Amino acid sequence: MARDLTVTLDDRPGALAEMGEALGRAGVNIDGICGAAGAGGRGELHILVEDADSARAALSEAGIDVGADVEVVTMSFEDRPGELGAMARRVADTDTNIELVYISCDRQLVLATSDNDAIEGLS
């Protein structure tokens, strides 16, 4: 099952490269990613990986802060206007809250929710 890792990086040139290099050396593929620079010279990333334990070990060994890791659900979608609204409505109709959302490298919607089991199989 795919997992999302929260990674904190210094907001400086080369920080993202170092993260990618550490994962590459460990043979960990990044299946999705999103992030932004934050306050205090640090930024938060979310990376989608299949092997969270290997990713965490590689990043920790490289001195990179790794926080929470959560199980996520991926959903296929059509690239057209209104699709996000329709998908989010199907999730909302199960009384499930979306806590994290981004698009993976293979164009899947990645969701961490208050009840992943309730939305498994929705598309």
C-alpha cells in the first residue's frame, strides 16, 4: 500500500537534490510529491512511496527530517474541468474528510482521509 511521508527540508539550494539523491541511492522511487517553503527557513514536502521503511531509513541516514507517514488512497481521474469537485463530492458523501490531496507522477489523485476504508474503491 502506498504511503505518504512528511519530510522537512531546509529552504536552501540543494536541499531537494540531497533528498532525491538519498532516496535514489537506496533504490526508493518517488511516486508522487508536493511541497512548499514554509516559515523559518524550512519547507515541508509530502512524498508518495511504496516502501516507507526504506525511504525513512535513507532520509534519516542523510540527516533529513522525516515526520509522519500515513497510508493513502489513490484514485484514477479524468483530466477535465469539474473532475476534482466530482471526486471530492463522492468522498464527502461518505462523510469522510480529506486531510491531504495531491496528484501522483502517474496521474492518480492521492488522498489521506479521516477514513480511507470508506473511500477505497471510489473513482
